[in-house]
Amino acid sequence: MSDEFEHRYLPVPDALVDTRVDVALSRMLGMSRSQAGDLVSAGHVRINGAVSRKSDRLSLRDLIEVDIPQHRVQPAPVTGMDILYDDDDIVVVNKPVGVAAHTGPGWTGPTVIGNLEAAGFRIALSGPPERQGIVHRLDVGTSGAMMVAKSELAYSVMKRAFKERTVTKIYHAVVAGHLDPPSGTIDAPIGRHPSREWRMAVIEGGKRAVTHYDTLELMAGAALLSIHLETGRTHQIRVHMAAVNHPCVGDVFYGADPTQAERLGLERQWLHAVQLGFAHPRTGKHVTVDAPYMDDLDAALTLLRKPR
């Protein structure tokens, strides 16, 4: 391989399973989808040793090999990541979709930590090197309010608060159909799908998972929900909603209607971490931080609200 290329091996993160390889690479490497597509078209991408096509979809056990031209190695900066709250101890951002909390195996694309550091924010030094300052995370494919600790005090206090579930985390989700009852609780264990391990599922013997929901608005064939998580399992909201036959709109990975997703312009699930409520780590005063919807979610909601 020429010195003009960097050769990388990339395992597939959970959040990108069943994603097209060009879309996955654009997120993992922080490049545009067209740049990723050019790499695939040029034969620079292989999946399990075989040259890939752009339409190939990824599974959890796939290993991606990619030859990256050196001038494309640098991750793209995070755009649209607004600062919602900032003081000497913590910063809360409105994390866009396609941005990871931090670097990790198979991910060299944009991260919350990387962008905050590039913008000059001080980050707590506590925690593993790649996760310094991280007190909780959002999936790459989920947008919304995410907190990062700036001081060591905040890291210690807020890490414990999230673990002990004293932080209120509210999500909004648009799901298919209308839930009956309109408010309720889903208490069903979640674990790896027995035959498709890249998915999570409600299974006997899984970890306890509890989701509380309230219907905020009814639309034709869909409902806007406010959701409070009592537990924090991987893909919990998506799995629970799919299990009761009301998948998040746009979430084709968990059974949503792909035609509807295309009509609404959604390339991901309609799910947003809309609010964090917590006792401030230094003063103890209650703080509530709200995260506005991202543009793609706003646009889809506008379309759903239009009378047919």
C-alpha cells in the first residue's frame, strides 16, 4: 500500500449494524457520504476481505478494511452541536445524530469530547483516557441533551447520580399508531436477540428494563410520546416500542415502515433526548436543561401534523 494511504481495520459498532457501508464509513471516519462512496467505488473498502459495494449492509461480526487517502484522515468537525448549559463544572450539549460521545473501537469520526476540546472547553481528567469527562452517553444514532463534566468534583458527583438514577432523563419519540392505554409502563427484560445478535430484543432472562410513557399528541397514524427511563438498557426505547408494535417512526432497523420514513425524509429513528433534570454537583440546586428538536425531526413532525 502506498504511503499516500492509511490502512485501517474497523469493527462495526452496535449503532451502525444493518447500515449501508457508505453511510457507516461517513460516520465512523468523519467524512461526507459522497467521499465514503468514492472510497467504496474505487475498491478501497473490503468487508471480511471481500471488496465492498456501496449497497452492502453491515452486521455486528463484520470487519471493515479501508484504505484512506491521507488528505482525508482528519475527522470532520461537529456541526450543529449547540451548547445548552455551561458553567465551571459541567457543560450540556445538544448532540447531533452521527456523533459519538467519545472515540472507541471502530470509531474515528466526530465526537462530543473531541469537539468540546477543539473549542477550548476544559474537560475533567477522571475516567478512562478516551472517556474522560463522560458521565453518561447517547447512542451515535440518537440526538439530544448530553452532559460532560468539566471539573473532577462534577465527574464524581454526576457519575454517581446517573448510576443511581437520580437524574431525570426525558425523551420524546414519535411512534407508529396510537398506544392503548395512552399512558403507561413497559416492564420487559432486554438482551441480545437469540438468532440476530446485532439486535436487542425483549427476551426471557434479559436485563430488567422499565420504560414509562405518556402520549403528548395524536396524529394520523402516529403519536408523539414523552418517555422517562427507569433503566438504561441499549436501544431500550426502540426495543420496547417495537415490542408493543409501535416502533419509532423512521426506525426501520426495528420494524418501522420504510416507505413512511422515506416520505418523511428520516434516515434514523424519531427519538430525541429532550430534557435533563439534576441537582447541580456543586450547589445542589435543581437544574433543568431542555434540548430543542433537530431539524430532521422537526421537519418530519411538521409533515405528520399536516391533514391528509
